[in-house]
Amino acid sequence: MTDDQSSIANRDQSATQPVLVLRPSTRALFGFICVMAIFFVYLSLIAVGQIEMSRPTSGVGEGLFAILFVVIIVFVLAKARQVDFTKPIMVIGPDGITGQKLPKLIP
């Protein structure tokens, strides 16, 4: 095989390599859930009056935000159960974009 043929073969092999591979991260998921849980606890304690603010509050707004954070936590956990953590979420390559939720390759 000549040098021209070997460079063509190397170029063909590199053409099939993905440009960007996005993998699910359990560390990022746990970090997000923990931060949201800390916000939930903090806002809940303000809402029930265990933590006093510099200005008096009724606690209604904090309670609503605490409920919102619980809903977000449950939604993220429900979506995380659907993700296969052994496969990449999305692969962007020269052939197109593929992903777990995509029915077929997008050229």
C-alpha cells in the first residue's frame, strides 16, 4: 500500500469517528437533585417559621416555591429513570445526529 492509499484509509476511518458524544452523568444528576433538595428544605423552613427573615413574611410565597422545587425534583427523577446510562444520550458525527430519544438518524 502506498502513502496515498494509507492516508485515504486513515481519513476514512476518522470520518466514522463521532465529533461529539454526550453521555449521561450520574454525578451531575445527583448534584442537581441535592441542590434542589437543599433549596426545598430551606424554603420549607422559612415557610413554617423556623427560619426568620430580616423582613417579616407570610411564608406563602416560600411555601409555593418549596412545592415547585418538589415538583421539579419528582419530574427530573421520573425522566432520569427513562434514560439508559450505559448508552450515550446523543452522538454528533459526520453522518448525522443520533440519540436515545430520536427514532432515526438525522443527516
